[in-house]
Amino acid sequence: MTADLDFMRLALREAKKGVGRTSPNPAVGSVVVKDGRVVGKGYHRKAGEPHAEVNALRDAGAQAKNATIYVTLEPCNHTGRTPPCTKAILAAGIARVVVGMADPNPVATGGADFLAAQGLAVTRGVLAAQCEAINRPFVKHVSTGLPWVIMKAGMSLDGRIATHTGHSGWITNAQSRAAVHRLRDRVDVILVGIGTALADDPSLTTRLPKGGGRDPLRVVLDTQLRLPATARMLRQESAAPTWIFCGPTPDAGKVKALAAAGAVIKPLPLAADGAIELTAVLRELGRAQMNSVLVEGGGVVHGAFLRQRLVDEVNLYVAPCLIGGDGMPVVGGLGVDTVQDAPRLKTMRTRRYGGDLFIQGFFS
């Protein structure tokens, strides 16, 4: 069993290479082992391309015969954009299959049972929790149709994201900012409210130290279409589009100007408080096959998502400075009457980025 754990950890390492590259599919890694030695490895590089098992089997070549294959997600047993991985495993002559997590997709599941019925030895549930953790967005999307929601903010020790004048430049350090861009590179959507869009005029792009990276879809919540057609995010040389969610009857002139600048206008119903219905936004993104949404604020938007219990994960970058009570809070009003009513993270981890503290937490 110890060997199985070690080899599954290697498969997880492969899977992590594909995180953020495979939506709406999961990130999957695989290794092929023969006589206690890794003879092949691979991961799912991009949606529509060969799956991890196929890449690992190709890497192993003839050495795959009578070997063991480790895979973080149950091999698929259906024909989608690629052929079934179960057939590739049989064709390669694999003797044993070790699976991390079952496939929650009802269309693709059943691979482990199929391989067992063909006479292969099948071991399931090895490091299942770790395998599920790297695919939280996929699991939520395939189970509910909604994307995984991450609330992210750079803030002061006293929970402020800007001063009383609205100035917010470089609260956190360069290491934290680099981490944020690595996060952007892994998510499908960046979402901000119109207040942040007007105050900061952000580009909402991914900027990695050595270039490259992937720009997520940009989303702005803008009930009255106040975003100017000259906004920086609409002037980026990027393959990623900008969607603007607005009220149900937008001004035709504003729609025309923003559409001419490259924006996609998405009218939606309004909630009782006059704000855009957030669940409708998430449903629309889910239908567009988006697995993950990074909510970058500001405080009003963070508060709205938290009030409606729509946040799955929190990423906070805390700088060692104090801005004061007249600064802008990271979260707007939640209407919490007692401490017991406050949203509470169930699991957390921390790390340091120079003098900054990074806090990651989950609500489930």
C-alpha cells in the first residue's frame, strides 16, 4: 500500500500541471509502473486532447504490457471528444489499475467497473481526498451546473482594500501580486463589480514573470452599463472576451457603444435590492462551461456573494499595514446579528509571501 501511495503522489504531481488548462474537464495525472519503476507518465494537457492515461501509455510504449497504471481520476468509459481511456488501457495490456477518485460525471463514470469485469485488478480510492481537492471546481460544476467561486482580495491587517480616498495601489507586495497572477492563470473567469472597474480601470489580465499565461474571461457586474467603452479591459490585446452583466432593459446606445468596443452584453433579471441576480450570473457562466470564477471585488460584491452563501473558497493576501476605519472594507455589510451567524471557514491554510500573509479557506 505504501508503494501505491507514493506512485499516486507522482500521478497527482502530473495532474497539477493541467490545473486551469482543461475546463470544463478535470485535471488528471497518470503514471505507468513496472517492476517498481515508473516507465511512463502523462497528464491531461488541454480539453479535447488525449487524456492523462493515453499520454502515460504512449510514454511507456511496449513497457506498459503487464504493468500497473495509476490515475488520479477513474478512466472514462465513453466516447466524447476523445475515445474511451478504458479501451486504451486494455489495448496496452495493463494488468492492474489504481484509481484515486471516482468520476462524478454520470456520462463518463463506470470505467473502473468495466476494467474489473475485463479481468484487470482494480484498486480504488487511493489518496481520494487529495485527488478530489485539485478538482473541486470540476466536481462542483458537473454536480450542480455552477462554477466554483473564489473570493480574492489584497488587504491591510485591519481588513481594508483601499484608503478613505479610494487609493488601493500596492497594498500587498510583489510576491503576493505574482501569486495572484498565477491564480488568474488557473481560473476560467475574473469577476468585478462596476465600482472596482470605475475606480481602478483594471486590465484583468494574467501577467506572469516570464510572459505567457492565460487570460480568463473578464466579467463586470454593471446594472446601468456605466463602464466606458474606453475602459482598459476593452483595449487589451487578449483572446479573452469581456462580458458585462446588466439589468433587463439596458440603454440601447450604451449597448451599441460597448459592443463596438468588443464587450458582450448580458442582460439579466434584478434581485429585490436592485442588484444583478448573482445566481443567474453563475448559471450563465456554468452553461458556458466555466468551472471556476475568481471574484476580485470590491467590498460590495464580496458582501453580496457572501450574504447569498455563493462563495466556496477565500484567498486573502494580508499586508502588514493599517489603513483605519475610514478605509474601504474587504467585505461590505453582511447583516450579521451575532458572531454565531457569521460565515465561518471550515478548513484553512496559510503561507508567507515575504512580509505578507496568505490565507486560503474553504466553506465546505
